[in-house]
Amino acid sequence: MSIINIYAPNTDDPNFFMKVKHEIAKVGSKNIMVMGDWNLLLDPEIDGVNYKNINNKKARAEVGQMMADLDLFDIWREEHPEERKYTWKRK
């Protein structure tokens, strides 16, 4: 099993996630856990509340492509498809 921890920039930087994808692909493990602070919402409709603007749209698209290409998924969302719990929220 490979465990990868990232701290993504809080900017719309799809190149960061392209590099992450490349590094994950080099690992070659079938059992990969990628965690950390991604600084984006995968699904703004269910993963956020009270946002005026949804940021990092290009980066989010790249993360979606990376997940599809590497067969990755959000295990928490898979297990809790409708639940609304957040690690951060704007008042």
C-alpha cells in the first residue's frame, strides 16, 4: 500500500495536480491512499456551504481527470453520498 499526503496550493493550478498524477503513476501500487489538503471542493453542491464563488475550477477538473485515469475515488463520499459534514465552512 502506498500512502501519499499532499498540500495543494490555494490557487487554480491544474499543473500541480498533473504533477501529482505523474508521481502517483510512478509509484505503481494498486493500493493507493491519497490524502491531505486539496484546497478545492470535488462537488461544490454537496461538499460546501455558503460559498459566494467556487474557486479553483480548472484544478478541480484536473483532479476529476486524475481520479478517472488512476481509478481513484473519494471513499468518504462513497460511504456517505448525501451527508453534509465539513472540515471548514464560511459563516
